[in-house]
Amino acid sequence: MVQKYQSPVRVYKHPFELIMAAYERRFPTCPLIPMFVDSDTVSEFKSEDGAVHVIERRCKLDIDAPRLLKKIAGVDYVYFVQKNSLNSRERTLHIEAHNETFSNRVIINEHCCYTVHPENEDWTCFEQSASLDIKSFFGFESTVEKIAMKQYTSNIKKGKEIIEYYLRQLQEEGITFVPRWTPPSVAPSSETASSCKTQTASTVTAVPPDTAPTEGLSNEALSTSGGAPEPVVGTPDDKLDADYIKRYLGDLTPLQESCLIRLRQWLQETHKGKIPKDEHILRFLRARDFNIDKAREILCQSLTWRKQHQVDYILDTWNPPQVLQDYYAGGWHHHAKDGRPLYVLRLGQMDTKGLVRALGEEALLRYVLSINEEGLRRCEENTKVFGRPISSWTCLVDLEGLNMRHLWRPGVKALLRIIEVVEANYPETLGRLLILRAPRVFPVLWTLVSPFIDDNTRRKFLIYAGNDYQGPGGLLDYIDKEIIPDFLSGECVCEVPEGGLVPKSLYRTAEELENEDLKLWTETIYQSASVFKGAPHEILVQIVDASSVITWDFDVCKGDIVFNIYHSKRSPQPPKKESLGAHSITSPGGNNVQLIDKAWQLGRDYSMVESPLICKEGESVQGSHVTRWPGFYILQWRFHSMPACAATNLPRVDDVLASLQVSSHKCKVMYYTEVIGSEDFRGSMTSLESSHSGFSQLSAATTSSSQSHSSSMVSR
């Protein structure tokens, strides 16, 4: 399996030509890189005008590997071939390197690039990517991979240090400026060039760190003294800058940076550049220990959930019932010492049974989601205020008053469900949980709840019994004295509601609660459907007036599908219950309906009105079709079968058995359709020109998804 790595963009606040002068001093050997023993020039080319200089070197490396491994491999040194292509006219340097030693067992490719900063021609950008493919290595494949990763990480860290070392060396020699390349006919005189070299060092002094811009490269204007703006995501050319990562996301290892950039690039390709904010992606990576495949899976599930239940709009469109505002004893209260937003919850004073009986689980869950959404906003604001990355909040839970009534079974059930939803969709947002005045009944509640809490989250819990929070290692270690709430013997008036018993007159009947409960999962403008191999999902749209417009918005949640639109003059027969045929499978996650009769023939009984559209897993597709005739239109989502491999010849019986393994031949889509009169339609009249929507609040570019949302809401 090929492992790929991508570094963020590094910015040198020096001109390209000066950086090149520093870079050349790394050869033929570099004392700052002990493993770089020597290098020999293999070939060299210079253009007549001097603008292009290509040089190929054979580099001798003393890899830091166990002596036993070197003995088994039979080598003391490893040789790499490095090709440098300098274009002084374009002001670019491309570096390509690959291993010569063991190239039939291990393939290492590296590409580096020095370019001029797109928004400041006196600055230089550096990028680096690498790939590693270990085919075999005497049974030491995992060891070789670890050694390669260690060397890659070391190179990333040392690269900037080395360039800056040689920049200082040049400055000590009085070389603070190197003129740009010019065609020979207008080359500067020797006197001019000489005078350039002796300019004072102040002309190229780097911008002080506190005023240096830290934003991404191609996605925003240079910063003013007020601080760098957030990077604008949404274009395929976006890149992450190393300074931006450190300022807004925190100190990441080179491999963690690589994971973030690669997952971000995958989302850009899948969603046409409209992706969640980097902080959001990073939370899911951290939740899965930077395993890209696992993080991508849960992130895509969460993004689909957010869109399906319109969580992005919850702060703007949902108003908490008055009962919650009066009796839910929780609220935001200043910030902790580390700058994290502080949420205070007086759980012991809250009538959980009364709230559940008066509102049901649905309203409580929505309220908790709105709290989490507000927490995300506050983290972003505090990141700007404190000038350092703040991606999580601190929660203070006061348990004074907790008793057996809080262990009411429906209330615990609601709490567990809320925990499940929050864990799945807001990972790594809780920085610290301070549990104060835990009573004797608390261990019982903790035993019920703790198995549903992620191990990483549980490590952030600090539990204090009685007044222990007032002693050493207590509350004052995390919260300034000035903002300790008054109900905890502090001096700050806390505006969190005091809670209390919910009047029974506000209780609702069991029937009312049952009818309104769990709507967050069922009440949605979108529908879900399962698509199996050999069992497409189809929906019927009847058109009375020609030139009507069929619009759709669907997400491919799992697998790859083919989307088709057909027209028929006659109505298909009602779908059969056993629509999955031989599979005989029910799908709890969505329905599966087939309308086109197997006896129907394409071209005789029905016709295709659009070319098929292949949609990959993770894509979000919007489109429209202007109908030419009245009648019945069938929208079909069909399993996309990959072309059969010529090298694979399964026996017919095995092929049949394989087709019955439906788990590996199942796709899932979430869709919404709407028919609009042509006079009311103000969108594209070209069908199947799909736009790949972003995820509104989590993305800085939200036009497509916002428009789709507005259109859908009208017909709701």
C-alpha cells in the first residue's frame, strides 16, 4: 500500500533569489544534516540565457537504522537521485528525488517546490510531498516504514532551520540581496550588482512575528495589524500555511499536518472545494488518533447528519421553549484560565424528570445541540481574542442536590441518547469537565453513564466530593477567582437559571410525547434509501404540464451509484413489498422501491431522458430537469458496478454466492425532490450539471447549500 504525505506551505519572508543562494550552500554536503554524507553531480544543463539550470545529483545517505537491519540488507549507505530544476525567469525551483538503493523493494518519491508567494513577490513559499511504497524488505517492512517516517519528519523539521542558518551566513558575509534574473541584453552592470550585495541588512530583515501574516497562501488578503483573517475555503487551489496552522490549529507533528491536509484535499475533490472548517476536520482526526480512513468515515456520517437534520441552522431558526429557558439550569459563563469558553451546569438543581415529562427527549436534544453549536462559535471568537488556538470548552457541573430522582429511568435514557449524539458529532470539543460536590449517589449515575463515554473524553473528567474543589488542585487551578460563581462561594453573580421543579401543570400526556419524540431523526425534508446490487431505488414523479422542472438534491452516503431519469407514458405498477427480490433483506436505514417492471423494455415502454450520472461516495449533488412531455418520470439510483477485472475469473457459482453478500454491495442515498413550474424556476435550466454543496455553517462558502435549503423550505 502506498503511503502519501503532504506538508503545509512554509513561508520565508525573503526574496526567492536570496533563498536560492542559501539553498545552494547545502551542497555537496551539509553539516546540519549528519546523515547527508556526500553528493556527486551526475548531469548538469544550463540554458544559453542562464534562466534555466537543471542539475542532477547522486546523494549518499547514512540512514539511522539498526545495525542488524543494515547487515541483513548488506549496505552501509543508501543512495538517492535528486534532480533540481531552477527556472530563474519563472522564479521556481522544483526538486524531485527517488531512492536508487533497494528500488525494486522500496519506492520512495519526494517532490519539493520553491515558488514566489502569490501575494507578496518578496516572499518565498516552500511545499513538500512524499510517497512510500514498500513491496518487500526481508520481513522488516514495518521497521522500514517507521525509519522512513522518522527521516521524513526530521527533514520537515530541519528544512526551515537549515535555510535560515545559511541566510544568516550570507548576511554575515554582507550578502543581503541577490538581483533577479534578467535577459542578457538588459543585464545589470557589475557596479550595480556589486552595490546590491552591500545593501544593509535592514533592507531584508524579516517581518517581526507579531505582525507577520499567518493566513493561508492563495485564499486571503495579507493581514493588517489587527490580526490575520480566517482563511476562505472553497477553491481547489487552497493550501494550508504552516504559520496559519500554528496560529489557528495548534502545534501539530508533520505527520498530523499531513493527515489534515490530505483529508482536506479529499473533501475538496469530493465536495468541489466547499468543505468544513479546518478546526472541524481536525477534531475528527484527533478523535480517531489521526487515522485518515476512520476519521473520514465518521466525519462524512456527521456531515450527512448535519445536513439531513439542518443542524447548521438551529441557532437561527429554533427558539427553545420557555420551559427550558426557565428550568434548564445551565448557561455560558465567561472563560477558564486557558481561554476556553466556560459552561456551567447545575445538574443537581435541575428537574430532569419534569423537563422530560414537559418537553420530551426531542426538545432536550435540540437544546443540547444548540449549546454545542454556540460552543463552536465561542471557540472561534476566543481563538481571535487570545491569539492562540482554542478548539474546546470547559464544563463545570455542580452536583449539589443530586438524588435518586435524577436516576429516573426515562431521564437516564434521554441522557444516554444525548451523549451518543454529541459523541458522534462533536468529538474533541470538551476540553475539561469539572464535576463539583459529587454526592454519594453519584457513583450509581456514573456507573450507568460512563460506558457510553469515549475513553479520551473520560480522561478529561475531574471529580471533587464535598468542598474538595476549594483546596489545592481545585477550582482555582482552572478558573480565575473573579469569575467563580456565587453559588460556589465565589464573588461573581452567575446568570445561569437556578432550575427547580417543573410544575406538573406543564406536563404533557404520554401520547403527546410519543407523537413528538425522536423527530430529529424522522421529521426531515430528506428521505433515505438503500440501493443494492441488482435492486435500484426508484421514485415516481407525475408531470401534468410540460416544461415543468424536476429538481433534486441528494447525498451519496455510502458506495458509488449511477443516477438516471426515465420517462414513460404509462404509470408503473405499485411497488411490490418483496422489491429486494432474491436478497430478501430489510433495510432499517432506508427504504428500497423498484417501479420499472422487469418485463419493460427500454425504448419501447420507457425512455432515458438524460445521460447517466456516476456519483461517488461522499458527493452531494443538486440538479434539475426541464420536462418536455407530460407523463410519468422515474428517478433512479442504481448500484455502480466497477468494470470486471480481466485477471479475475470467478466460477459462476462463486459469482452467484458473491452477489448474495449484500453488505459489500449496498449503497445508501439521502434525497429530496421537488417539482416547480417553469415560470417559478430561477435556477439552471441545464439538467445534471450538478453542484456539490458545502455544509453551510461549517463551511465559509455556503451559497449552494443555502440556496438548496431555501428552495426546499418553500415546499415543505
